[in-house]
Amino acid sequence: MALDDLDGWSAAFDELMLRLAARFGRVEPRRRARKYVLGLLSPIAAKNSWTLAEAAGDQSPDGMPTP
């Protein structure tokens, strides 16, 4: 993947998250949703609440839904 492709993808993802921001009443759930989606898009093999929380840098899977 070229760096320009990555920059374009990142900008498009940021734009999508900005469009969804109004759906969340507080910033914390919005940040968790962002981490969750990035975890789902990541190359980790087993996607469950533990691995997604780990990828997000969380200490536990509390609040991380199971895909």
C-alpha cells in the first residue's frame, strides 16, 4: 500500500467518524467506537472483545462489544 493511499484512507476514516460523532452524546463512547472499528479493520486473527481491547490499548474488555 502506498503512503498516499494510507493518507487518503486515514482522511476518509476521520471524515466518517466526524459524521458519526453527532450520534454519541459524549466523547468517551465516540472514542471507544473509533477504537472498536479500527480493531475490526486490523489484521489481528481472532477478533473478540479481549483481542480488540488489547489492540485498542485497554486493560480489560469492559465496554468493548463482541463482534
